[in-house]
Amino acid sequence: MPQLAIHPESRPPFGLYQDFERHDESITARTSALGVRFDFRESAFWSNEVRFSDAWKRLRNTTTLADGWDTYQAEAPNAIAHDLAQRVLTTLEGAWLAPARVLPSAEGGIAISFVAGDRRAEIEVYNTGEVVAATYSSRGEPAVWELRDTEDALKTAIASIRVHLAD
């Protein structure tokens, strides 16, 4: 079988994109060599990727917890909560809404939280299989509702959370 030889000089330059003031500009390996600096934190895409990577890592870390993990005898997240939390994170990734935190819940399950200024939201999955969403801020009463076990209910909750965080 013939081998395909690729010469480094024939490859296109690696490219990243950043918004410079009002114009989108490509930052390539060639421009980088010229001293153009790129900060990944300024990219919405890469920031989102980093936040989701952290969320998945935090979810994995909850699998090692034992009952009493919080020193107050809280029940550790079980397989039901982990499966549901994975579904929620996968749907959040598809909706491009990265959580601020993924933590074990003192109520027995996993809490996925969001923050924007003084606005907060949570999706909490319990060891019982129940899923609850909540939005709250310093400007009004919190809204709390249970999500039925459907993809549509989760997507509707994510849309509500996105609107709440953007207000």
C-alpha cells in the first residue's frame, strides 16, 4: 500500500480566530510567529470548551464519594444520579450553555449550577431519579419546577435558564 507523504511546508497553517475590535481576524501559525498573541480565554468557543471539560471532570469526581462525604451523613450520588447528570451535561453541551459548577448535592444527587452576575440557576438530579430546575436572583422570588423525564422538558428548562441568566 503506498504511503502518503505530507511535507510540513505543504500543510496549511494552524488557524484560530479572535475578534479584534470590530473585525474577525484569523490567527495562524505564521502570524503567531510574527508575535501576534492569542489568549484562549477571550474566545467564547474555547472558554465554553474549558468549562465543559471542567464540568465532566467534576462529574467524574463525584463517582468516588462515599455516604457521609460532607461530614453530615449526606448520601453520595448513585448510578441513577450519574446517568441523569450525564444526560443533562450532554444536552447542555448541545445547547452551548456551560455550567459554572457541577457538585454533589447534600440532598443525595448532583447539582449543576449556573451564574451570571446576581442571577443563579440550578438543575439538580437526585438519587431517586427526580430532576428539579430552579432560577433565582436578588430581584425576585425563586422559580422551582420539576422536570419530567423527557428530552423536551430538559430543553425547555435550559431555554428558561438561558433567558433568566440573560435578563
